[in-house]
Amino acid sequence: MTFNRSRVLMFMVLLVGTLAAVGNGTPASAAPGAPAAPQGVGDASCSAPAPHGFDDVPTTYFANTAIAWLVEAGITTGTTPTTFSPNNQVTRAEMAVFLWRNADQPTPAGPHSFTDVPTDYFANTAIAWLVEAGITTGTTPTTFSPNDQVNRAQMAVFLHRNAGEPAPAGPHSFTDVPTNYFANTAIAWLVEAGITTGTTPTTFSPNNQVTRAEMAVFLWRNTCARGLDSPTLSLAAGGRHTCAVRDDATVDCWGWNTSGELGDGTTTQRNTPTPVIGLTDVTAISTGDHHSCALISNGTAKCWGTNADGELGDGTTTQRLTPTAVTGLTNATAITAGTNHTCALISNGTAKCWGWNNSGRLGDGTTTKRLTPTAVTGLTNATAITAGGTHTCALLANRTVTCWGNNAYGQIAQNTNAPRRTPTLVAGLSNVAAITAGDTHTCALTVGRTATCWGGNFAGELGDGTTTQRNVPTAVTGLTNATAITAGDYHTCATTNGTAKCWGWNDSGQLGDGTTTQRTVPTAVAGLTGVTAITAGTSHTCATTIDTAKCWGRNSEGQLGNGTTNDRTTP
């Protein structure tokens, strides 16, 4: 199915307002001895850049691909080697460096005349180029004000001038931007160029500040795909339903709805995307078998759907047909929904889980059901988390993996098949960039862009050419240049070189190769290019490309969102 979206640059969306700001950030060049090492903007992959390696940017984050592209293009190496500081607000000096590097670092003919920018300042050359290119004349003839923060109106002007100040064909429709406003023409051009539709259809919010994540998406979008529809921030395939975060930070869901997992206030099945009621400022979405959860930009979360085991985290076991707040959860940076449990990553590197706790999948040392978020025992320095059918795994800052819960099929990679009630290190696994958990198996993407899987292998979901269960990480056969990986119940998919490959169970066509033949090694998804993200559900799969979203596989409950209930063996 094609998921229609307005032409929006996520950089300018600002998630219906502004994201949380946490102080001033500087490009890597501000740190002595740590300049960026450009490979060239034109050499960077727009749709499948290598993993960026930043612990504070989850793979589900709206700017993840843009930030990875920024690193591959040599525009930044982050604020430290392991952090990007995506919510830091952008200063004028940082903006100058980003734009200069995006232009492949041209050498200016001469110096600028700003007294507040010393010649040894990290942004000195970039600012001189900015003046020479006619992008700015400073805040006064002798000052640049390098530490001032950049707002949306100022950014519009910078972008417009950088493009050569083209004349827009007509006016914009924003009531908060008068025709005599200094940035009026620039904003009209921004809309016409497909770079923004504003924070709402009638407002541009010109005084809202710009963050590093938003700047990253702008540069990626401007270089790679100006004028094309922007991808959704996040897409999640669940048991028999699918949800997506739109570019205005609201959510649509479609498919099976017997437990209210679509969040539209009913239990009516929907064959096309349907808005979730009362949900805004969403940064990520995750779907379980019969429940859904959304991460909110303020670090809280809301869940809806079945709640028989407390998987909604609201202190009850009451089914919810619309989003309900997760009790006491703050400072969350990621959320993941399993079959009937849910976990959240906390900004301090810890995690909390709630719901059904058979086999110890909540990681609190017990098998007691929890109706509200409960700390995972002994877990620190976690940078990502994934909930499977009956187990959970976390990626650590040192790029190792720890897992807990059911191990009947080797899904937590221990020597025996006994369950673990607290996090236990996966032996022999290092240099991991991302993790994903299926029903009875787990996979990891490595920094070297290969993949390894372990656990149940009933249908070849481990991708090693066999159907043999593996209790230790086992290389996926023939998979290279992988940039993302996702595990469904009994199938797995990965993105590579802007395309996608899948393997495992294929009874409903969820591998997307035009057949229903089971595959034990990665097999190309037919006709899919420009892939930016992929997500696997129970028996269906969805992917975003630079301008669309497509789904394939089982559709008996409308989970493909194409208005029918017919299965599809190709996207």
C-alpha cells in the first residue's frame, strides 16, 4: 500500500512546536583534535547510509537516517564520538559549519569583518564563506553573533539565500507570517519547494528554535530528496495491525481492532489508515500483538488496546480503546511492545518493563505480573531495547547485548534453555549497532553492516541456510551492507543498499518475493528501492522509502492498509 503524506521536511515540522532543548551543542570541529573527515556529500548514501554509532539516536528516531547520512557525508562526527545531542538547539555558528560542510567546504577568497569571530574560532572559515556566498551579512556590519540560536524564520532565510533566492510562484497560507515580515518570501519559497507545510496548515511558528536533529533532516532532505514526499517518522507492524507516525507527530493505525489496538475509540477493523484519537507530539511508535504504544516528545508514553496482563502500564488490566498514559514513566527515549509486555529505555541508560512476566521477561528478578513500569534489575548503560514474544534484549553502550526472559528456543543465547529473570550477557557478540527480537528469535546488526541471529529457526528465520535452532549468535548468510534489521514472528528482514531482503516463513507472502515459498537465506523483496526503514509483524511487513510506505504479506484483517483484505506477495 502507499501511505500518502504531505510534502514536508521533517526538519521544519518541529513536532508541532519545539523539541526539548538541552543547552548549546557544537559540531565536532569545536572539539580540538576531532574534526570531521569528509568522504564527500555526493558520495554518501541517501537511502542507506552506514549506522551512525550514536548512543543517543535510536534506530526508530525520526532523524535516524538523516543523522547517519550526515556522518557518512562528513558533515559532522557528533558532539562526541558516541553522542549526537539531537535535541540541542542550533547556534548561528553551528549552522554556518553545517551549511559550509554541506557545500563540500569551499575555501573563501578572504576573511570576514566580524569582531566577535576570532580567526582561530572553530567556525571562522565557514562564516567567511557564508558572507562571501551572500547567505548572511551578520547581525550588524561588525558582528555575527555566533552563539545566538537559530529560529525557523531565520533558517528559512538562510535556506532561501543558499538556493539563490528564487522567487516563489505564489503566497503561503500562514496567518502568523505577515506579508511584510522579513522572512515572508523565503517561507513562501520553502512551502513551494516542498520543504515545509508549517507546524499546522495555517501556522509556520517563525520564532520556534531549530534543533540539531531537525537541521540534520533539512540537510539530508535538501541534498537527497527536495520536492519529494517525506517519510513518516516511524512505522510499526504488529500482530495483525500496523501504525505509523505522521510528519505532524500524530499517529494513524489500521488492521485488526478487536482489542482497540487501533486507538480510534472502537473495535472496528480498518482497512485504511485511521487517526488515533487525541495523540500528538509522538516521536516513535511500537506495536505488540494486540496493543500499541507511543513515545511522546516530553519523555512520557501512552498505550492502548488489550490490557489483560497490564501491558498498557496504567495500573489496571482494563482494555483501552484510546491512548492512556503509562503511569509514572518519565525521561523515556524509546519504547518497545512485545506480545503482552512492554519496555521503555530511560535517558540514564536504564530500562523499565511492565505486563506479563512469565519466564522473567520483565527482567526484575521475578515472574510477577507488573501493571506499572518496573525497573530492570542491574541494567545500566543501555542504548536500545527490544521486546520479543516472551523475551527482551538490550544493546549496551559498549556494543554488547544482554537478554532476559524465555530461552526455550535459545532466543537469549545461553548455554542452556533455562529462562533468565535478569539481564544476562550474550557471549561472543560485539560491535553491535542495532537489535531486534521476534517471537522466538533475536537478531543483531553489526557495525560492519553484517547481521547475526539466534534462537528458534522453524522456518529459516535465522537466515543461515538451515532450520536448525541456534543457542549462540550465527551469521546471516550472504548479507552485507545492511543498515537496519527487523524480526517478525517467524521471519526477518533487513535493508541493504537502499533495497530490502527477507527470509523465513512466507505463508502469506511476508517476504515480498512474489511467492509463498519459505526461504532460509536472505531473498530480495521484489521491486522495492530507496528503502529508508523496515518493520516486520506477525505475517506482514512494511517499509518506508524516500517518498512512500508499502506493505505486503497477510491482509485478512486489513493490516496492509490498502483498502482490501487480499494478501500480497509483493509490496
